[in-house]
Amino acid sequence: MTQNPIPFLDLKAQQARIAEPLRRRLDTVLAHCQFIMGPEVAELEAKLAAFCGAKHCIGVSNGTDALQIAMMAENIGPGDAVFLPAFTYTATAEVPLVLGATPVFVDVDPRTFQIDPDHLAARIAGVRAGGKLTPRMLIGVDLFGQPADWPALAAIAAREGLATLDDCAQSFGASLHGRRLGTAADTTSVSFFPSKPLGGYGDGGALFTESDDRAALFRSLRSHGEGTTRYEVHRTGMNGRLDTLQAAVLLCKLEVFEEELRTRERIARKYDQRLGNAVTIPARVADSDSAWAIYAILLPDGTARTRMQDGLKAAGVPSAIYYPKSLHQQPAYAQAHDGTALPVSEDLATRIMALPIHPDLTEADVDRICSAVLANV
Ligand SMILES: *Cc1c(COP(=O)(O)O)cnc(C)c1O
């Protein structure tokens, strides 16, 4: 018997749940026509700041531009070392390179997949001993919905005089020690790419900070470096604004976001229970709540992974690989890498596999996914 394939992400089902308020929000924008920096942008910024307990939120064009604005505000450039995990999405390493800085790849924890603080300390010491680059910034990534070990990372950064940037693109809504992410680093950046836990209907992003000075810089940089008036240019900036229609969509999705986070957690627990004896399930970061952007399991090796993916596909169950290569193995970034061994990141790339996790999966879908995994181990 063939069954309908289960979607990896179901934006149509989610849209049906919020259809009426969404239509009202969009109609309001179509009526006022302030498509750039309309009132929905400021409303969203205030609500997002309240949601995570941050002092400032600045809406921007996407999660990659958010990283870039945060780094431009710290004057990151040639000769600067920017420390970041090797096992993350492309954008985290791309932006330091665009600005002429050098990404320094740090290995990750084999159980939680988050950046390893001990290896970070070793990498900073190595760069200092090398004498060629100046350690300037740490980008900690909250991978797959879980928080990185921010207390440990912030302590190292403070000791070493590094600015901290939390690349929270995948994990807005997660919390650590009872506090939502958004205030763990000097600056937190978020993405609203459609497949992120809080996703728009196009590109979007945001920056969070407790610092009034940084917030003012971010606002200037996202709008061509403007000063107190639009036609006074104080610094080289960029066109990095969040547009009003995306803000309207996100305001609507924010209303159901907490409920969706609870549903994602329920699904993760069910996966843990049913699959925990058969495959390596993701270890939880202590005293945290995940936003469950991605539920990733580990298989014994690459052959087992290919076999599993083929078996799942035949059963109409999608899977995905985040990430098939560690960033230091990417052709574009390999040149920037100093050759330091990153064994955990390399190993994860060969064995990791993500199962669907989204708020519109039914109990029956989750049962079907679990049965298909168990039939293919
Ligand atoms: C998605 C993502 C980004 C980039 O966000 P965009 O909005 O797609 O530009 C940056 N970092 C990480 C870790 C991401 O997952």
C-alpha cells in the first residue's frame, strides 16, 4: 500500500490555521501602502523584544544581513579573527569573509552538536600564539533550536576581550536557565526564513541587544548609515531593512508561536521515546528548552544513513541532512582554514540525519515516521 508522502515542512497547513488574521494584517498594509518601515515593523520590534526580554529589537532584511550588521558595528575587518563553530549553516562563516576577516573554525560537542567551549579556548590561544590575527569576536550558534553553552562562552569571551554575537537564526524561542535567548551575548541575530521556527513569507531577520549605543548603530547601518536625517550619511551602511509585509506576516505568526513551540516539544519527546533505543537521539542541553528547528539523529555511518534515507523515502517519509559537510570542508572556505583537526564536526557530517518536526504533523504522521525509522535501522 502506498501512502501520501508526509511533508518535511507544511506551510500550507499552518497558513490555513491563521488564514483570517493573516488576511486582515495584509489588508491593513495594502490599505496604508507604507511598504518600507511601515507601522507593523515597529510593532513587531516591540513585541519581539518583549517576547525574549531584550531591551532593543531591530528588524532587518534577513539573518545573514543581521550577522553582517552586527559585525560592521564592531568594525570587524582584515586581520581580525572571528571564532565560530565548524558545524553550522554557511552564512555564519560567509559574513566574516565578506568583511575581509578570517573565520577560525571551532569544533563542536559530539552529543549536543553545540560549539565546544574548551576547544574555543584552545583556538583563541592558538591564534594568539600564531601572532598573525587579532582575536576580535565570537559567533556562538544555537544549533538546531537548542541554546549553545552561553555562560561558558561569555566567560571565555570576557576573559579574552572578544565581542559576542549569538547566531540564533535557528533557535528564536528557545530558553536557557529559564531565560529566552536574545540577551545571552552582546548581540543576538535571528532569521525569519520561512523554514525557521518563526518564519515569514520571504526573507527577514532581527537583531537584539541590551546596549542603547549598539541599537542606534544597528538602526543606522540597516539604512545606509543614515544619521539623524535620511540624507545625512554618518557611516558606510547597507540596505538591510525588514519590509512591512513581512512584519505583518510575522505579527500574525507570533500569536501562535508559543503554542507551536509546545507542539514541537511534544513531537520531540515522542521521537525520543520511540527511537531512543534504536538510534542516537539528540542530547538535550542542560536546563534549557529547545525551539526544535531540527530534530537530528545519528546513525552508525554513511552507509547506514543512505540505507535509512532510501527506506524512509519508499515509505513516504522525508529526511534531510544538516549538514553534509563541515564548513572547513567547503571548497569556498577551505582556504581560510588553518588546517586544525575538527574531528567531531567531520564525523557528524557523515552520520547525521534530520526527521520532520513542525507543528502541523499529526500524531499519526509521527507514528508513521517512527515506524519507518525503526523498520530501517
Ligand atoms: C538560516 C541561518 C542563517 C541565515 O539566515 P537567512 O535569513 O537565511 O539569511 C544564519 N545562520 C544560521 C545558523 C542559519 O541557520
